[in-house]
Amino acid sequence: MRRSSTLSRIGLHATMLVLVVWSILPFIWTFQTSIKFTRDVAAKEPVLWGYETTANAYRAFWLDEDDINMWSVLVYILVVAVVCLILGQIGRRVRHSWPWFTAAVGVIFVALWRFPKVWEVNDEYDFLINSIVVTVLTMLISLSIGLLAGYGLARYTGISGAVILIVALGFRALPRTAFVLPYFFGAKEIDDWLNSSGVGSWDFPLIDFPGIDTLQILDTRLAIVLALVAVNQPFTIWMFRSFFMEVPKEIEEAAMMDGATRLQAFRRVIIPMMWPAIIATGLFTMLLAYNEYLFVRVLAPTEWTLPVAIVSLTGGESSRTITEAAAASVSITLPIVVVIILFQKHLVKGLGAGAVKG
Amino acid sequence: MSTVTLDKLTKVYPNGFQAITELSLTLEDGEFLVLVGPSGCGKSTALRMIAGLEDITSGDLYVGERLLNAVQPKDRDIAMVFQSYALYPQMTVAENIGFPLKLRKIGKRDRHEQVYQAAEILELTEQLEKKPAQLSGGQRQRVAMGRAIVRRPALFLMDEPLSNLDAKLRVQMRADIAGIQRELGVTTFYVTHDQVEAMTMGDRVAVIKDGILQQAAAPEALYENPDNVFVAAFIGSPSMNLYEATLAEADGDYLLRLGDQTLAVPDRVVAARPALRDYLDQPLVVGFRPEDLEDASVVPDHPDDQRLHTEIAVREALGAETLVHFAIAAPSVDSGDPDALDELGDEESSRCTARFSAATRVRVGDRVRVNVSTERLHFFDRKTHLAIRS
């Protein structure tokens, strides 16, 4: 290939720089807003440099007390993050990584559980928990179904398989708004039946959900998860199918000749080859569930997730809530940014072709 | 280790395509049987039926006394080496070889020992901790072998295991695989389209065409006494020359009319094949191998009436021998091998290949006399393509 001239290289870098600034500027602006005092945010001339910083907005959004030193909260979060990173890094290097990854998940769980016991929190903390529960459940269910269905559809070559795939793609192509009302009314029908038949208020002997008196669908995390799984499923099935198509059939045949059942061949030979695909598909599913606004707003009038909570802050005229909305935006974006940075290598690997070829 | 019996195995695909028709074969304990045939002849289907990866439409498959038709692949006690090796990319060489043992819940210590033994046989001990992607083609092939031999199965199946290797390595692995098989004494069913592999490796070679078994015999027997035109043409390289000809009797001597030439056929050749007398003055198929032809100037003391007269069209000096091609004015015979090169001939004349000794001085365009070892002629029925013998 001909070596590009200095001029064209400068041009290329300049273009990239403009694009980077263009994409990152709104985020920087939001971050600045979140750490300013209200007077600087509301100033007639934008205060870009040398303003006094504060964590008031973060405190106001998350916590129910005014006299907490936000440094202690930051240290708490950083300690948890560093412990998890260390566990994760150990897990990546040792032979049996599952105990380490499980430990990291456990640390996050304990940290989230202890946080409200240490500091008084606002309702928004519940919305964070909702966000996490909805995201994790949607990922687990979507990936499990997607893996099995994608595998089946990759190996089955009959006409009905093709029909299923094309129908799935068609549903994926429809606008999300088209599904919201049917889901809402469907859920409402079920709730009405649960109420009128009395099933909803049965006292199940073994299943005892704390804080839940009656069974219902609307306004629960379950409703959000079910709806998100349904709209996301075509995507995961197509993704996994295309990855499974790249796994030569001989590999599972070899496993079966070696003495494995079909399920053992799938679990012990095929799945380990699929990790890049699982991570890539998982990240996309995570983004979808974590960022979902419309379904949550309609199906769960009070059990919000964070995007809905933020929007409720930006509607007002008060500049105080603007700093709060900025603080909320930053704090819900950061975990996602961290996860993406951690997994971006796998993401590229998973999206690149031939990732699973031997 | 046991005998394997295929009794009228038949495979018909759902779309009606009949891949295998009543294949019957018996493999003796410890025998190395090679199933050879042109591409698309159903040989891999036969192998996959034995493996359990394809259903058997009809017929029975026994290993020892056990009927395997409805047994799951994992329970058949059969190991298979795939053409693509099908190694598990995320596992090390040791884990790949040990996988069948792990599935059989063999303890870690025993497993390591058996994997190491297999690796020693295959000279893989240095590579045990590497991943398949770090290995060369030949090493990957040996890992696939290792996965098969580590569990000492009743039967090895090998599906063209050498076809992804380069020519030099293939020759070496050919000998290695045959050696390992002899050492372990495991009954082996080996599929290939390469007749050289079949001839060099097999205790017995079964030739198959269009899903129908043509002949199963020891390599020498297959070469010396092919049952039909297809086997005659398929086994041997370069192929046997096959033409339509007529055998006539004149004054008590037998003459073979091959186009515009005649060859004297000694009495004992006909005497050894009594049935040949029924074909007198009728068209039949005659075949002679390239090595049964020789430059008359190299071997001058050959009966003059057992010579062909022709003009050299192509000459290929291979060092130890020289291949020459010339035209014979007789119609050639289609052996039915789809892989065979199209004959460079027409209705009246066809190509003939001869293997001359290196001492020959013939040049392209020379008019030469070619000695024919008439003792070694092969005769076949023109319609049925079956050998004319007794």
C-alpha cells in the first residue's frame, strides 16, 4: 500500500479530533453542570473555568441527609470498584475463574445492600436497584433463550426455521411504540383476572415475597423484564445464530464420538467457544435494558428505573433540579462506561468475524 | 477390539437419494480396512452410519456380537478422526486428548497418565500445554489421533484424515498411522478418495462407487485381479489403459485386434481364462497397465507380434522412469470414475499411457515400437464391465 502523505494524515487526525470532541462535549458539559453550584449553572455568561466545585447535586439526588461528607461516599464506591477489579483480574488469570467472578458479584451485592444502612437514601436508590434487577434479569433470560434458540436455528435447516427467523426479524423492525399498548392492556387484563378471581390475593404457603401482598403484573419489575425480553429476543437469536453457524458441525460430532451427549457437547465444547459472542450480545442487551424509557414509563407507573427518574427532574424550571439531573446522568452513565471499557476487547472480538474458528 | 460386521447397510436420504446400497463387509479383529472411491460415492456416509452420526435406513451393524443400529454415538465405543480434525479450540492439547476420558469420569491421575502415554506414541509430549491454534497441521492431525487412541476403543473410524496435509507430510503420516494401528491392534475403518493411501495402508481395500461395493480384497489382489472395469481403472496410477477390442482365432493362434493393430495372445493366456473362448470375434474390453508396456529399443528380445506401433505424443521424464503418452486407434472405455480426466481422444483414437524405464531415448514425435506384456492383459465384458476369468 502507498504510504499516505503527511498532509492527508494531518487531515485524518483533525477529522477524528473534531468527531471525538463533538461526541464527548455534551458529556463534559453535563459533568461540569453536575459539579457546579446553582449560581454558576444559572449564570448569564456560561462559567467554563475556575468555578467552585461541589457534590451537592449528587447528595441531593441520592441521599436523604444534607450533612454527609461526599468524599466518604466516593471512597466507599472506589473501594468496592477496586476490590471487584482485583477479583476480576485474578479470575482472568487463574484456571478456575468462576469462584473469583462470583466473589466480585458478591462484593457488589453486599455493597449495594449495605449502602442504605450506612447512609439515608432517597427513592432514587430504589430506582437504581430496579435498574440493576431489570438489567440483570433481562440479560440472563434473553441470553439463555437466545443461546438455545440460536443453536437450534443454526443447526436446523428446515423451512420452518427460516420462517421463524424472518418473522423474528420483522418484529424487530417494527417500532417499539407499536408494542407498548398491547403489552399494557395484556398486563391489565391479567391483573383484572387476578383481582376478580381472587388468585392474586391467595396466600401461597411456600412462596413468600417480602413486601408483596397481592400478585400483579403491571407496575412490577417482572412486567418490564418480560416486555424487554420479548422485544430483545429477535436480536439475541440472530446474533447467536450467526455465531453458531461459524462453529463447524464436526466439533460437536467429535464431542459426541468422544462420549458426550448432545447437551454435554453443547455445554462443555460449544459454549466455551462462544464466550466472545455471549459477551458482545450481553453488552448490547444490557444497554437496551438499562437505557429503556418508554416501556418502564408505561408498564410501571411507580416502579421506575433510572432513565425515567432522570427525566422527571429535567421537566421543571428550577435550575437546582438541572444540576441534580446532570448528577444523576453522570452517575448512571459511569457504571456502563466502566463495563464497556472492561469488555471492549471482547466486544470487538465478538463482533469481528471468525471469532470462534479454531 | 473386535470384528465389525456391516450387513446390507443401506442409506436413503429423506429427499430420496440413495447414498449407500446394501453394503456388506466384515472387518476381522485388528484389521485395517480402507474404503476408497471417487468423491461423492457415499464412502463418508458409510463411515458416518457406523459412527452413529447418520441413521441406518436398513441393514444391520454389529461390533462383536452387539447390534449397534439404535445405539447413541457416545455409547458405541467407536472413536473417530475427522478430516478437519475438529479439535476443541479452547482446550489445550492435553485437555483435547483427555476429553473422552474426562467424559468417562476417569480420575485425574489416571487421565494424566493415559494422556501422556498417548502423547508419547504420537510424539506430542512437548506440545501438551499448547492450544490447537499454535500447532502445525501435522501436529493437529496427531492430536486428533491422540483423542481417538487414548480410550482404546473397539473401532477407529478415520475420515480422510490426511487430505488437509501437504504432500510430503502425508507420505510420512501415512506410514505413521499404519504403524500406530498395527501397534495398538485396533480394528480400523479408514475412508479416503486417494487410491495410493488405500493401497499403501490397508490390509484390505474396499472399492465403492455410487454407494455400491465393487470389490474388497488385499491391495495386491485388487491390483492384479480387478473384478470390473471401474476397479481396474481406479486402482493404480497412472490408470490402466482400457479399450474396446476383439479377440479372434486364426490357425489355432489368438489375435487381439486393437483398432488397426493386432497383438498375438499366447495360448496359455486364453487357457487360463476359459470363459474368454465365448467372446471370440465379439467386442470386449481389454486393459493393460502402463508398466506392462516397454520401449522395444530397451528390451529388444520381445516377440515382434506382441508389439504396438505408434508415435509419441507426450513424454514426461520422472527420473526413475519415463511416462509417455501416445494415441491408439481404438475406442476407449468409460470406467465410470467421475474424478478421471476427460480422455483426450475421439471416437476413433484414444490416449494410451506407458511407463518406460529411464533408459529409453524416445522423443516426442518418434515412431516407436512398444512391447506389450500380453501375459498381463485384463479382459472384461463390454456390457457388464465384469472381468472375464474362469
